[in-house]
Amino acid sequence: MDAAFFKHLYEEHQQASHQVPGSAICQFIDGVVQLLFPPLSERRFHSVEEVEAYADGLQSDLHGLLASMGGVLPAPAAELTEAVMNYLPLIRRLLVQDASAILEGDPAARNLDEVVRTYPGFRAVMVYRLAHVLYRLKIPLLPRVLSEYAHTKTGIEIHPGALIGTHFCIDHGTGVVIGETTIIGNHVKVYQGVTLGALSVDKAMAFIKRHPTIEDNVVIYAGATILGGNTVIGANSVIGGNVWLTESVPPNSRVYHRPQIKVSRAADPADVLNFSI
């Protein structure tokens, strides 16, 4: 092979050598999750001092990650690190509310411990809450790495730029997509296969609102697709399964479609194996 090809690859590797490996930020988020939620922890603390020491270690790890990013940061690494760690109490409160919403909304959920341990929707929201903090602090790349990490683990894609209120519930969750400029109010429940997306993928729309707004107390059932930055789903509405929406609906709406399903019976059961429509 051409030596120039390898030289080009080497130069690219040298340019990337100072960048944070994706595995490092993923290890950090796993550590934060274990700190905030004991049911997910691989260790047991025997004193308050041990908990504080563990948090200090996470802070040191994060500082090392950010410091390695050099001049691409919007502020000094130490300042950003402290800001992220100071958000942890708020993130914990929001996540307990999210877990409580799942417990209250799903008859199959027995207790908060089960929700925290087993629900992919909750795990995706856990990562989102921290990734959103990094996004708000304008830390580059790392928020997207985290969102894709959660995506691979849960099948749920939440862009870190989305604004999501309290008591957010994703039930089942596989295939849920929530776009960057989505705004979601409080006490919203979303089922599997829901897309909150844009009407187009025009690059010129990169810095404008292109995803919908979902107001408080809305339920969106499986397979629904809601598109467009000007689309607003009014509070207390229910969006039925497989609905396609590109325009706003007022509060207290019930939106659904009625597919035509025909049922017929064969005179001879043997005909079931060989039938025509």
C-alpha cells in the first residue's frame, strides 16, 4: 500500500491523540450513576467520608477528561468540573421524580428499586439528565458521546439539547427518538417507537427550533410521530398509537385514527392455510 496513505493516517492519529476517548466519559457517567443510585452500585460505602471520597474521585476524573480537551472548552476545566458536580443534587432529585412517574404510571412496576434497576427508559433519562448539563455548559462532543452511549444500551435516542421537564416517563422505550430542539413539559409519558422529530433535515435549520413542543400532562402512545418546530401538543392531550402529526393540537385533545380491519371466517378450517385476500 502507498506509504503516503499511512503517513496521512499517522497525522490524523496525532491530531486526535489529545482528544478524550469515548470510553472515559462513559466510565465517568457509570460512576455517577453508581454514586446517585445505590441499587446500581458495584460497591458499598461504610461511612459518609467514603461517599465523599468517591465523589472527589469522580470530580478528579472529570477534571482530567476536560483538561485533556485543551483550548476547545468554553471555560477553564476546573470551573466546568465544579459546575457539573454542583448539578448532581438537582440531577438526583429530577431522576427520583422520573422514577416515581414510571412507578405510578406502570402497573407492572412494583417499587422504585425495580424501576432503577431494570427500566431502559429510566436508564436513558439518567444519562440524558447529565448529558444535558454538559450541553448547557457548552462542553463539546461529550454530551453526544453520552447520548449515543445510552442509545446503544437502551435503544432510546434523546439528544442532550432537548428540554425535558419533571416526572418524565418513557415506558418500554425501544425506538423512541427525541430531537435536539424538542421541548417537553412536566408529567409527560411516552411509549415505544415515538418520534419527536423535524419536518426536514435541511442543514440551514441547524440553529432554529425544528422539533415539536409537548406541553404538560401529555401521553403519546406507541409509534406516534410528531414533527416540526412549530408543532405544539397542548396540555392534557392524548396522542394515539401510530398517529402522524405535523400541526398543533389544542389542550385536552384526543388524537387518533381508525384503521380499517376486516375479520372473516372460513367455512373449512383447512382453508386458513391457503387463503387469498
